[in-house]
Amino acid sequence: MREKMACFTGHRKIPPESIPELSQRLKNTLLRLIEEGYMYFGAGGALGFDTLAAQCVLSLRKRYSHIKLILVLPCTTQTKGWSKNDIAIYEEIKSQADKVVYTSHDYFRGCMFKRNRHLVNGSSVCIAYLTQEKGGTAYTVNYARQSNVQVINLAAQ
């Protein structure tokens, strides 16, 4: 399954003016991967790029019914502190996902890293939105590279 799975990692904050172009690059990348035989797409359920990526997969699934969205979530309380609107979007995505996996039940300091490693370990491609070399996204991209997982950084295109 790893050969047919791609995961996502990216920043929570995306400049609003960048979203249309980023969305198009994401869609084009997903279409190319689908043509190459990728069927499974793993997202971490976070705000920002994770949400954008999950929504794009769900949109493409209308035309490519064989593709699957797998949510790999860090804990059951991931949305604690989120706005009602963001929680509603998260719950809608979760209700449409083909599979939902929790890497931990309760929040703990390293649960996001655990989720990110789980996503990378199950994938052969990591689609990233990385604009700065610090934080969880940079950690995940570096982990993917160390794990010989191909990284496609949509911010660098």
C-alpha cells in the first residue's frame, strides 16, 4: 500500500492571496499522482494546508471514485481551542473520509510528531507546503527525506 500512498504536511497559516495558486498546484500534483497509480492520500486533519489537501482529495474523489482519503489524527481532542467554523469544516471532512486513524487517544506533547511520522512511514510521497525551515512541517519534511520518501514542496514551485 505504501507505494500507492501519498501524505500531506504543511503550515497552518497560508497567506490568503496564495491559496488559489497553491490549490491549483495541489490539484495538478494529485492528478499526476492518480495517473501514476496513487490511490491513498493521508492527511493529518490540522488547520491550513492539511484541510486544503483533504478538501482537494474529496473534490477529486467525485471524478476518481477509487481514490481514498485517510485521516491520521493525533488525538481525539485535536480541535480544542478551534473556532466553531473550523470545527464544522473538520467534522465535515472527517465524515467523508474513507478511514480515520488516531495515533493517540489523549493529547501529549509529542502526539503531533507521532502523527506526522505515522503519515510518512505509510507513504512513498510527501506533498508539502513548506516555506520556513522550522516547526512541525520542517521536521516532517526532513523526516520524509531521511526515510527516502519523495518530497514535493508546492511552496517551491
